[in-house]
Amino acid sequence: MDAETFRRFGYQAVDWVADYMKRVEQLPVLPSVAPGDISRQLPDTAPEAGEPMEQMLADFEKIILPGVTHWNHPRFFAYFPANHSGPAILAEILSAGLGINGMVWQSCPAATELEEKMMEWLRRLLGLPESFKGTIQDTASTATLCALICARERLTEFATNAKGLQDQSGAGKLRIYTSEEAHSSIEKGVKIVGLGAENLVSVAVDSDRAMQPGDLEYKIHADLAQGHRPCAVVATVGTTSSTAIDPLRPLGEIADRFGLWLHVDAALAGSAAILPEKKWLIDGVEKAHSFVFNPHKWLFTNFDCSAFFCREPDTLIRSLTILPEYLKTSHDQQVTNYRDWGIQLGRRFRALKLWFVLRWFGAQGLRERLRAHLQMAQDFKTWVEEAPDFEILAPVPLQTICFRFNPSGTNAGNPPDEEELDVWNKDLLDAVNATGEVFMTHTRLENRFCLRLSVGQIQTQSKDVEHAWKLLQKSARKIYRSA
Ligand code: PLP
């Protein structure tokens, strides 16, 4: 494609995205397609001859768009936010245009130096300790995997990297501790680093669903008594189900006392630490050895962009370093080579979108948007609390509300049992999602099916949250009447 052809279609593509931002609200949030509907429209083999771009853009609209779940719809309330923004999209275009690979400083000095600076900007915005040095990973899952590798290598004095786990079979099992509410990426990480899912110890949570320090300590003692080797604690700030906050200070004190690596998974909630009134979320973070949060979740930076900080970058580098002849450069002693800070060798220029986002919105603009989301969540919580036929099922420290329809209080006859409530709430979720007007997901808390409303997309306004609430009430009453 020559530059002029690129320019012509480039303008069309940018126009398309600008129009999409304006009209996304009119599209159904969740596509009404069945499995296989998209695939059926695509040929089984790649075309032998090149095709015209006009046709490709038309097919994008005709085949792909109807199969898209619109994460950036103002009434996307499912899972967790993954929000985009104009400045991040523009930076992504520039990054794609440059097409660099920032594996080492020399392979793109600007990518490395901008990344160092952006991680420092983020560190200061969140108020993380000065000793924390950061890098951008693709996802929190990868960052947690790196943290677990560090913990394993630190405890085994880098022998596992050299000899593998088999060689230490007599030495007791390395144990990782995390709460019952931790994200599945912790278990996946434990499996990948070769420790075995059986050695992931589940620590009990309190009534707010936060990890109980007392139970952590108890389980460490029990493991030591059995000859195991406690290795790391993974704390969560903002659990996936209900945004519960593990107490970092007491957990850090325990980790310190037993010499364990403390990793903090703040994938969603970390962004909130840019708010002075939410700094309590990470109270005690100076005791952590590593910390991850995702600007691609709730800081208006297109997926993917995960900020990983490490208090002991030397342990990280030593755990992951590789130095084949063809990657050696004469600057290696003076510069950061991010290839040694993560799993992959090749690295995208992700710092560019952070730079654009942080400069476009400014810290103040970001804080205002997060505060607006938090306020919308509190408003929704109040409506649920005030409704006689709905109930809140977990505290709401952030932007996610866990609740359910429960007409027990309004029912003159027999109160519904838990099984009935589960069925009604599942039906309610299906009914509101089938309208295409909103998209919400669910979780289970104390074995109760509960609906989740997660606020955090860039275009979401109070009217959208109100819309969801009215739709839920109307649909719930319909289900109840027909029950
Ligand atoms: N940790 C928590 C607490 C999450 O909520 C999520 C989101 O799904 C993840 C980790 C995984 O994030 P990622 O998709 O960046 O690996």
C-alpha cells in the first residue's frame, strides 16, 4: 500500500472510529449472534489474490460489527471496564505506524525512555514508594506470573532457574498464599511456574470478602510444621467479584516476618489510588515486593497496558535475564533493557498511549472521571438499598455493585428459598441482557447468585445507570408476576 492509498483509507478508518464513538450508544451492547454465525460468513482459506480495501471495510461493517460486544458502550456494565479514549487511540495509530520493537534500548531508545518516565509518572500519581521501578506488561496475568517467578527464584536462590524444580524434590514444597476471592490468574501463574495448583493455599476471607491476616498466619505455621516452604503472598486490592480490599499493612507485616514475597494484584482498583480520598486502598503498599494495576481497565488507555512495579528490580532482572550474543549492545551498562523485565522478548510501544492519555486528561481530568464513576456506583447502591424487593450483597468501596432481586420483604406468602432466588436472578440477568440496552454479568458470593453492575466506561453517565436500574426493576417485576 503506497502512502497516498494509506492516507485515503486512513482518513476513512479514522472517520469510522469517530462516528462509532458517536453512535455506539444506538447499537445493542451485546450482539444477538449465535455461536458460528460470524465464522460461517468467512472463507476457509486466505485469498490467493489481494482484495480491494473498499470490500474489506464493507465486510468489516457487514460481518464483524454485528458480532462485536461493545465494551465502550455507555451501558456496558459487565465484567470490569476496559475503556478506550481518543488520545489512546491516536497514540495506538502512531505506534502502529512506527511499527517498532522495543525489546532493548537500542532497538528503540524513545520507547524505553518514555516507558521509564511513564512508569515514574504513574508511580507518583498513585503514591507508590520511590523504590518501586516499573515496566509495562501486556496484562495483569503476565505481571503476576513474573512476580511468582521472582518469589520462586528468591526463595530457591536462583537454583530453580538453573536446575529446574525436579532437582529440589526433597526440599519441601513451595507454597503460595492468596484469598478465596483472588483472580484465576493467580492459580494459572502458580501452574505455569511449576509449583502446582495444590500448593496454592486458599486463605479465608472476612464478611467483607477481604483476606484474613489471622488465617494467613495460621496457614503459614501449619505449612512450616509440615516441612513446606512458604514462598509468596498474593493480595488483591479490588477482587474481581466484589472489589473487596485485602488489608496490605497486616499482610505485609506477616510476609516480612516469614520472609515471603508480597505481590499486590490491583488490576482494576489500582487506578483509584490516584484519588487522595482512596489512598487507603493501598495503605501498607511499601511492604509489597511487586504491584500491578491495569490502565487498560480503568484509566482510559486502550487494551493492552498493565503497569507492573517491582521493589526489587534486581531480582526481576536476574530471574528473567537472557543475553545471547546477538542482543548485546555497547550501551548495556548504561541503559534499561526491558527484555529482562518480562516474559516476551518483543515489546510494543505501549508507553506512547499512556503519555497521550496522561497529558490529554491531566491528573485532574482523570480524577474527575473516576470520581464520577464512583458517585454513579454509590447512587445505584442507594437505589437498591431503598427498594423493598432488591438487596445489596457486598460492600461497595469502588465502582462495582453486587446485588440481587429478593422480594421476600414484600411477599405476604412464603418467602422464596435460595434456589428460587438464584433462578429468578439468572432469568433477570438474561432478560435485561436480551434487550441489548445494557450488558451486565454475575458472580456468586456465599453461594448466592448475584448480579454485578460495574461502572467505568468513558461515556457512561448518570442517565445510563438510571436506565439500567429502571430496566432491572421492570424486568424483575415481570419475572416475579409470572413465577
Ligand atoms: N486480577 C484481577 C483482580 C482482575 O479483576 C482481573 C481481570 O479480569 C485480572 C487480574 C486479569 O487481568 P488481565 O486480563 O490483565 O490479565
